[in-house]
Amino acid sequence: MLDTLDAAAVRRWCTGGLAALKRHQAEIDQLNVYPVPDGDTGTNLVLTLTSAQQALAMDLDTLPDGGTTAHGHALRLMARGALLGARGNSGVILSQILRGFADAAGAVPALRGRELAAALRDATVAAYTAVAQPVEGTLLTVVAAAATGAERTDSDDLCAVAGAAAEEAAAALARTPEQLPALARAGVVDAGGRGLCLLLDALVEVVTGERVARVPPAPPPAAGPAVAPRETGSDRYAYEVQFLLDAGAEAVDRMRTVLAGLGDSLVIVGDGVGPEPTWNVHVHVNNVGAAVEAGVVAGRPHRISVTRFADQPPPAALPADARAAVVVAPGAGIAELFGGEGATVVPGNPSTGELVDAIRATGATRVVVLPNDPNTQAVASAAAKEAHRLGVKVSVVPTRSPVQALAALAVRDPGRRFEDDVIAMAEAAGACRYAEVCHASREALTVAGPCRPGDVLALVEGEVHLIGTDLVDTCVAMVDRMLGGGGELVTLISGVDAPGGLVDAVRAHVAQRWPFVEVQAYPGGQPHYPLLVGVE
């Protein structure tokens, strides 16, 4: 049993928590409010904590600077890694929980019971602050309950406080269906909250040495990379080296002198956060090893990128106020569509770090990001904040479907002020109503009535509006319902599982029933959804 949570215990907690999430990954993925086949909260939490563990593993032998405790250093690394690897809303909120926990726990010389309770309360505040419109019955409720349980114990006993936090979190998780009607209808508890309970149980196991045998409160029912040109560089130096570096200002100054002697085009910018800020280092050299070694001497380099200029085509020069668009694409055909519009494309369900890399790779100083999925909007917002620290102005247009992104890209005008252009894109996206069709993955009660596995579901603006048995008939009925509210243009994007003739059947129906409506159709290649529909 532990009296305090030290750095070694933090590492064991991260490892144990990740192992627990992996064991229950499929279970959490199936805790999905809607009966659609892309519930991935468990996967997102696993990927987020994997990034946190990688951040810890890369820093095993580095001692914190004076004034920073060893356990605080480990916790901040864990939180930072989670932020850069966060995927989905659940991953972003978890990264904020870890950040709030690290900020509070890292400031105390020893982390005992009362300090753990205070850290959980700060973690709760950070999580609620990160969400624009907090909803109870979610991961937020569970972390708040954990903090309350820890505070109520009012003890320095680390084991007692950790156990009380985990117990109260589990009880709050069991109550989430009472707070969210959607959970009650689906007969499940909150997926993100379930993941947090596993992490708290892993913490209890670390501090007590005993595995927590806890039965889940509600068992689950049965159930193209970014492409952007790089700078050409000078004739004298053959390689471009880039990396992120966690180091103090004095160490970076010494590294700057070393790198200036190795090459040219040296750029070093930092975020200025904490005793060891994160710095973005860029230099042209011939000796790649010496450049990376300079980073190792200065601090902790990561996400190292090396490019040989001879392998890169020379791009056109970008103006100082160059603009770009970064778009998330869930399928190869959709990626090709966005690429044709001049956007930088990242695959579906990206991490914060991947979006930051794509934003930076554009070389532009003003970038608009189109997430195309409600679950990716929080990740996009986190990436925008990270890019801002690197000197890039980023605006997120909250598109919820690829058809909205197409509408937004169609009205881009480089002659307008960037802010005005973003507003115009947001208005175009908002004016495009969207829908998708999929097959139900399990039995459930929806707002349109009960459904069974294999039924065809038509979701309009994220809500199930129609339930059918025939794919073509359901798609046609959905388009009719959408056009009943008006519209001049229908966009159809077929998925990888769309049967032959589906798009042609819908197009023919629109031509007969709605002769003055234009129809555009594209192969999207998206998974899960045979057809995406946009109406403008």
C-alpha cells in the first residue's frame, strides 16, 4: 500500500489504466446511444491514453527541473501526451481531466489523500471548462462524483480517498441513464464515464496493491494522409529537420547556438507554458544526427520529422497571409473531392496531434478546419489552440457532415477578409441540411420507434427519422422528407457498402418527383453509411 503517489506509481497507473481500457474497449464501444455501427468511445480512450503512455515512455530517464516534483513531472507528461493524442470528445475531455489533475497534484510536494481530492476537484473544473455546453449524465458527471467522494472522505489516507473516489464514480455511472433519456432508451450507461471508472479502479489497484473486482452497472447489449508541399530549402543544405521539444529557455538558447552553426533557416518558437515549454524547432542541415542530438542535449525532442529536399517537388511560394483549409475525410472518394477543392485532407477520426501536423504542413498563417463529424469538433478546437501557439490563426467551422464541408468550400473567396470568409463558410454549411443512412447494429428504441439489427435507419441532422427494411425505399423517403422543407440542390455521396444502382434510383426519383431540383452525386467510399445526403 502506498502513502503517496510518486512518479513510478504514476507510470504504473497509466500502464494499468491503458491495459484496463484495452480489455474493455469493445464493451465501451458498444455503449452507444444510437444503434449505428460506429460507436468508438472505447477506441478513442485507448488511443488517447496510448499517446499519454508514449509520452511517459519517452522520458523515463529525464529528471524534472528544480521546483518541479518528480510525480508532477510525470503527471504533466501524461496530460500533455493525452492532449496531443486525444481523439473524439471523450478523449479531449479525458486529456483535460488529466491536465487539471496534473496542475494541482504537481504543485504539492507529496500527493496524499487530501491532495488527491483537491486534484480531482481541479480535474473536474478543467473538464467542465473545456465543454461549451456541459451535459449531466456524461463523463463530466462521473468525474465530479469522484471528486465529491474523495473530498467527503476528508483524510490523508491515499488508499481510502482513492477507493472512495472510485466507488462514488461507479455509483454516478450507474445513475447516468436517469439523467440522460437517450441512455435510458438505449439501456446503457455513459461510455466515457465507464472508461473513467476503469481508470480510477486502476489507480486504486496501484495504491492498494489489490485488483478491484467491480461489475459494470449495466452490461452492453449484444450486439488518405495529409498531402502538402514542403519548402524547397537552400542548395547548401540537403535536409529539413523538425521536432517538438520540451525544454527550458536557457537550454533552448544553447541549442539555438549549436543549430545555427550546423545549418540555416533556423526557426524556434515556444508556447511559453510551464517551466518546460514546448518548442517547435525547424532547421536546414546536412548532419541530421547532430541536429537531433542538439535537441536531446537541450531537453526532450519528439515527433521528429526529417525530409530530404531532393525527394520533394518545389512548391509555389506562399504569400505572408496565405490561407488554407484542412478537412477531415472519412473515405477515399470524399478525400479526393476535398483535394480537388484545394484542401489538405486528413483521414477520419484524427488525433489532436495529427490535425496540428496537417495545419502546420499547409505553410499558411490562416487556416480553416472542417471536422465533418460532431465527435471530431472538440479535437479540432484543441488543435486550433495548439496551432495558435505556433503562430497560426485557425478557425473551426463546425461542419457535422462532409456534405456541409462541400457547401462551405464552394463559397470560399480569397478576396475577402479571412474572418468574413470564415463567416460565409459557416453560413453555407449551416444552410445545408444533412442526413445519412445506415443499418442498425442492435435492437433499440429510437425517437422514430423501435428498431432491430439489420433495419435501415435514416438519420436527419443526427436524429433517427425513418426506420425501414429496404435501403432504396428508405433513402427515397428520406430525400422526400428533406425536400418537403424546400431545397434546390441535392448532394448524394455513396459509401463503400452502397449497392449498385442505389444512387441512380434516388436520382431518378428526384427527377420525377422534384423536377426543378438539381442532383449531384459522388462516390465517397465512407464506411458504415451507404448514403450521405445534403440539401441546400
